[in-house]
Amino acid sequence: MTVEKELAREAAVAVADPAVARPQPLLSIRDLHVWFELRRFGFGLAGHVRAVDGVSFDLARGEAIAVVGESGCGKSSLMKTILGLHRPHSGEVVFDGKVINDLGRREMQWYRAQVGYVQQDPYGALAPFMPIERILEEPLIINGVTSHTERIRRIHRALEEVKLHPVDEFLPKFPHMLSGGQQQRVVIARAMILEPKLLVADEPVSMLDASVRVEILKLLRGLQESHNLAVIYITHDLSTVRYFSERIFVMYAGRVIEKASVANLLHNASHPYTHALLAATSDPDGRNALELKDLPPGEPPSLVKPPPGCRFHPRCPRVIAGLCDVKAPPDFEPEPGHLAACWLYE
């Protein structure tokens, strides 16, 4: 049974019998705000950059979600906050029942062992002076795996899982001796070597040739299923999410403006911004090109002084004057399980 079907079954059971509680999510984001101070000439506070401004969602164990949006929408700031690299201005990140906002050094080391990270640029993510064996051994040493035999066993298993064969030929090689696809497989092996519960993949195929992108996505999907791994897939490319995710969250100007299952959003998008993203993508559905041929004119708003109301309204072709430019829309539900922050569905 797929994760999507399992979530639907659990929701149906909960509705039929409210006494039956759903399992605790692995990750909960609760009204998260990530703001960065903006200082005038390095001294006086001139305001805040509101990179993430009120994001909430739950991620189940074994579920894969995609967070999509154009550059500057806040998806990378959201990802780095989940990884513990940024501290929230307000709100909470809850992992496995524990709030991680203010973890100490030892607890943060425990948390980061539970969360794997696949970087966008594999060559930049790998130390050029280390052979592959040392690159994969380092996180094991840091996290207290003292047995050399056990470390070698885990390294061999990780390389076999990412299909780098024969393993012994790759161990002494340096990153520059590998192709881009092979480098990304090493990055994935390093992310998986501590057997995490959550994997955060930041544009994992954007630096790769088109011929290997689907292979890497299918590899990640296979790891997700075999390890019951929760995955957050960060991307700007809607054409790749169908290979990998159960749900899509669309971000714009620091907020999530639409949430839906992959099939529902790709074929029945609700928010005008999502329509524009689909129209600007060569895949997945050519019918979307008949609705909006390009992204609306203009630029994403300043996150220092975001516009009032809906943040997309200065570019929206369906703006409702006196409403969209005055009051921020809540999440409406155009259809069951499909949420859109847009006044068109009031």
C-alpha cells in the first residue's frame, strides 16, 4: 500500500471514529517564521527579511513531499531551518515529538544523525582532498562508530544501495575522478549512511544531465520505500515531482499557497500562481499551456516589506480589487484534501 493510500485510509478511519487517533507525524512545522535582521550600515536595525512567514504542515513517516516555487520564495530557508542551520524567529519545528528549536550541542548532533541531507551541487559537497572511503567514514567516526569493521561494512552497504559497483574500485577514488551522476550517488550514500528517518533533498538533480535525472530520482524513491524514509524534496521544477512525491506544497513569498496530492495538483491546480508555474514547465501536462503561457509580469515582492493582502496579487491575472490587495486569504478547500490560499474559493 502506498503512503498516499495509507494516509487516506487513516483519515477515513479518524473521521468514522474520532476516538481513533492518527499516528504522530515524524515532522511537524507549526506556524514557522524565519526572519533575518536587516541592518543599516551594520549598526541600526532596519527591518527583517521575512524568508518564511507562517508555514505549517505535518510529514508522516515514510511520506515524500515536494516543496516547489521560484527562486526567493523561501523554500531553501525552510529547508535550512528544518536541518537546524537557522533558528526560527517564532513557531516550532517538532521532530519525533521533540521541539528542535533550541537543542543543545549534544542533542543537535543526535538530531542531525536522524536527518540526511542531499546537496544541490555534488562536486561542491564533497571534500576534494578525501577519497570516497574517507568521505563516507567521517560521519560514522563523528557519531561514535568505533569499530573499523563496522564502518567498512556500512560503507560497502551504502555504496551498493546507490548502485556504485564494484564498490572496491570506488573506495580509493577522489571526487574529481567521478562523473556528476556518480558524485551525486556518493552524496546520497553519505546522507543514508547513518540510517536517518528523514531525508532532505535540495534540488538533487538540477546540476545533472537530463539523461541521469530520472535515474537519481528513482534511486531516491527506492531508498525511501526500502527504508520507510520520510523525504522533503526541494525543487523549482514541477516536471520532476511526479517521480518522487505524494504531496506538493507550493511556496510564494515566504508562504505556502497551495497543498495537494501530486496527481491532483498537476492536473487540477487551483491557485493562479500554480497555474503559472505549470504553464512555464515543459512537462507534466501540455494542457496547462493553454491557460497561461508565461509567468505573470513583474517580480516576486520584497520580503522586507511584503505587499498587504495576498502576496501574489500584484502579479495575479485574476485579482479581486478591494479584497486580494487588502486581506490575506486563509486556506480554502476547493475539493477534499486540496488547499489553496486564494479568495477565488471563498
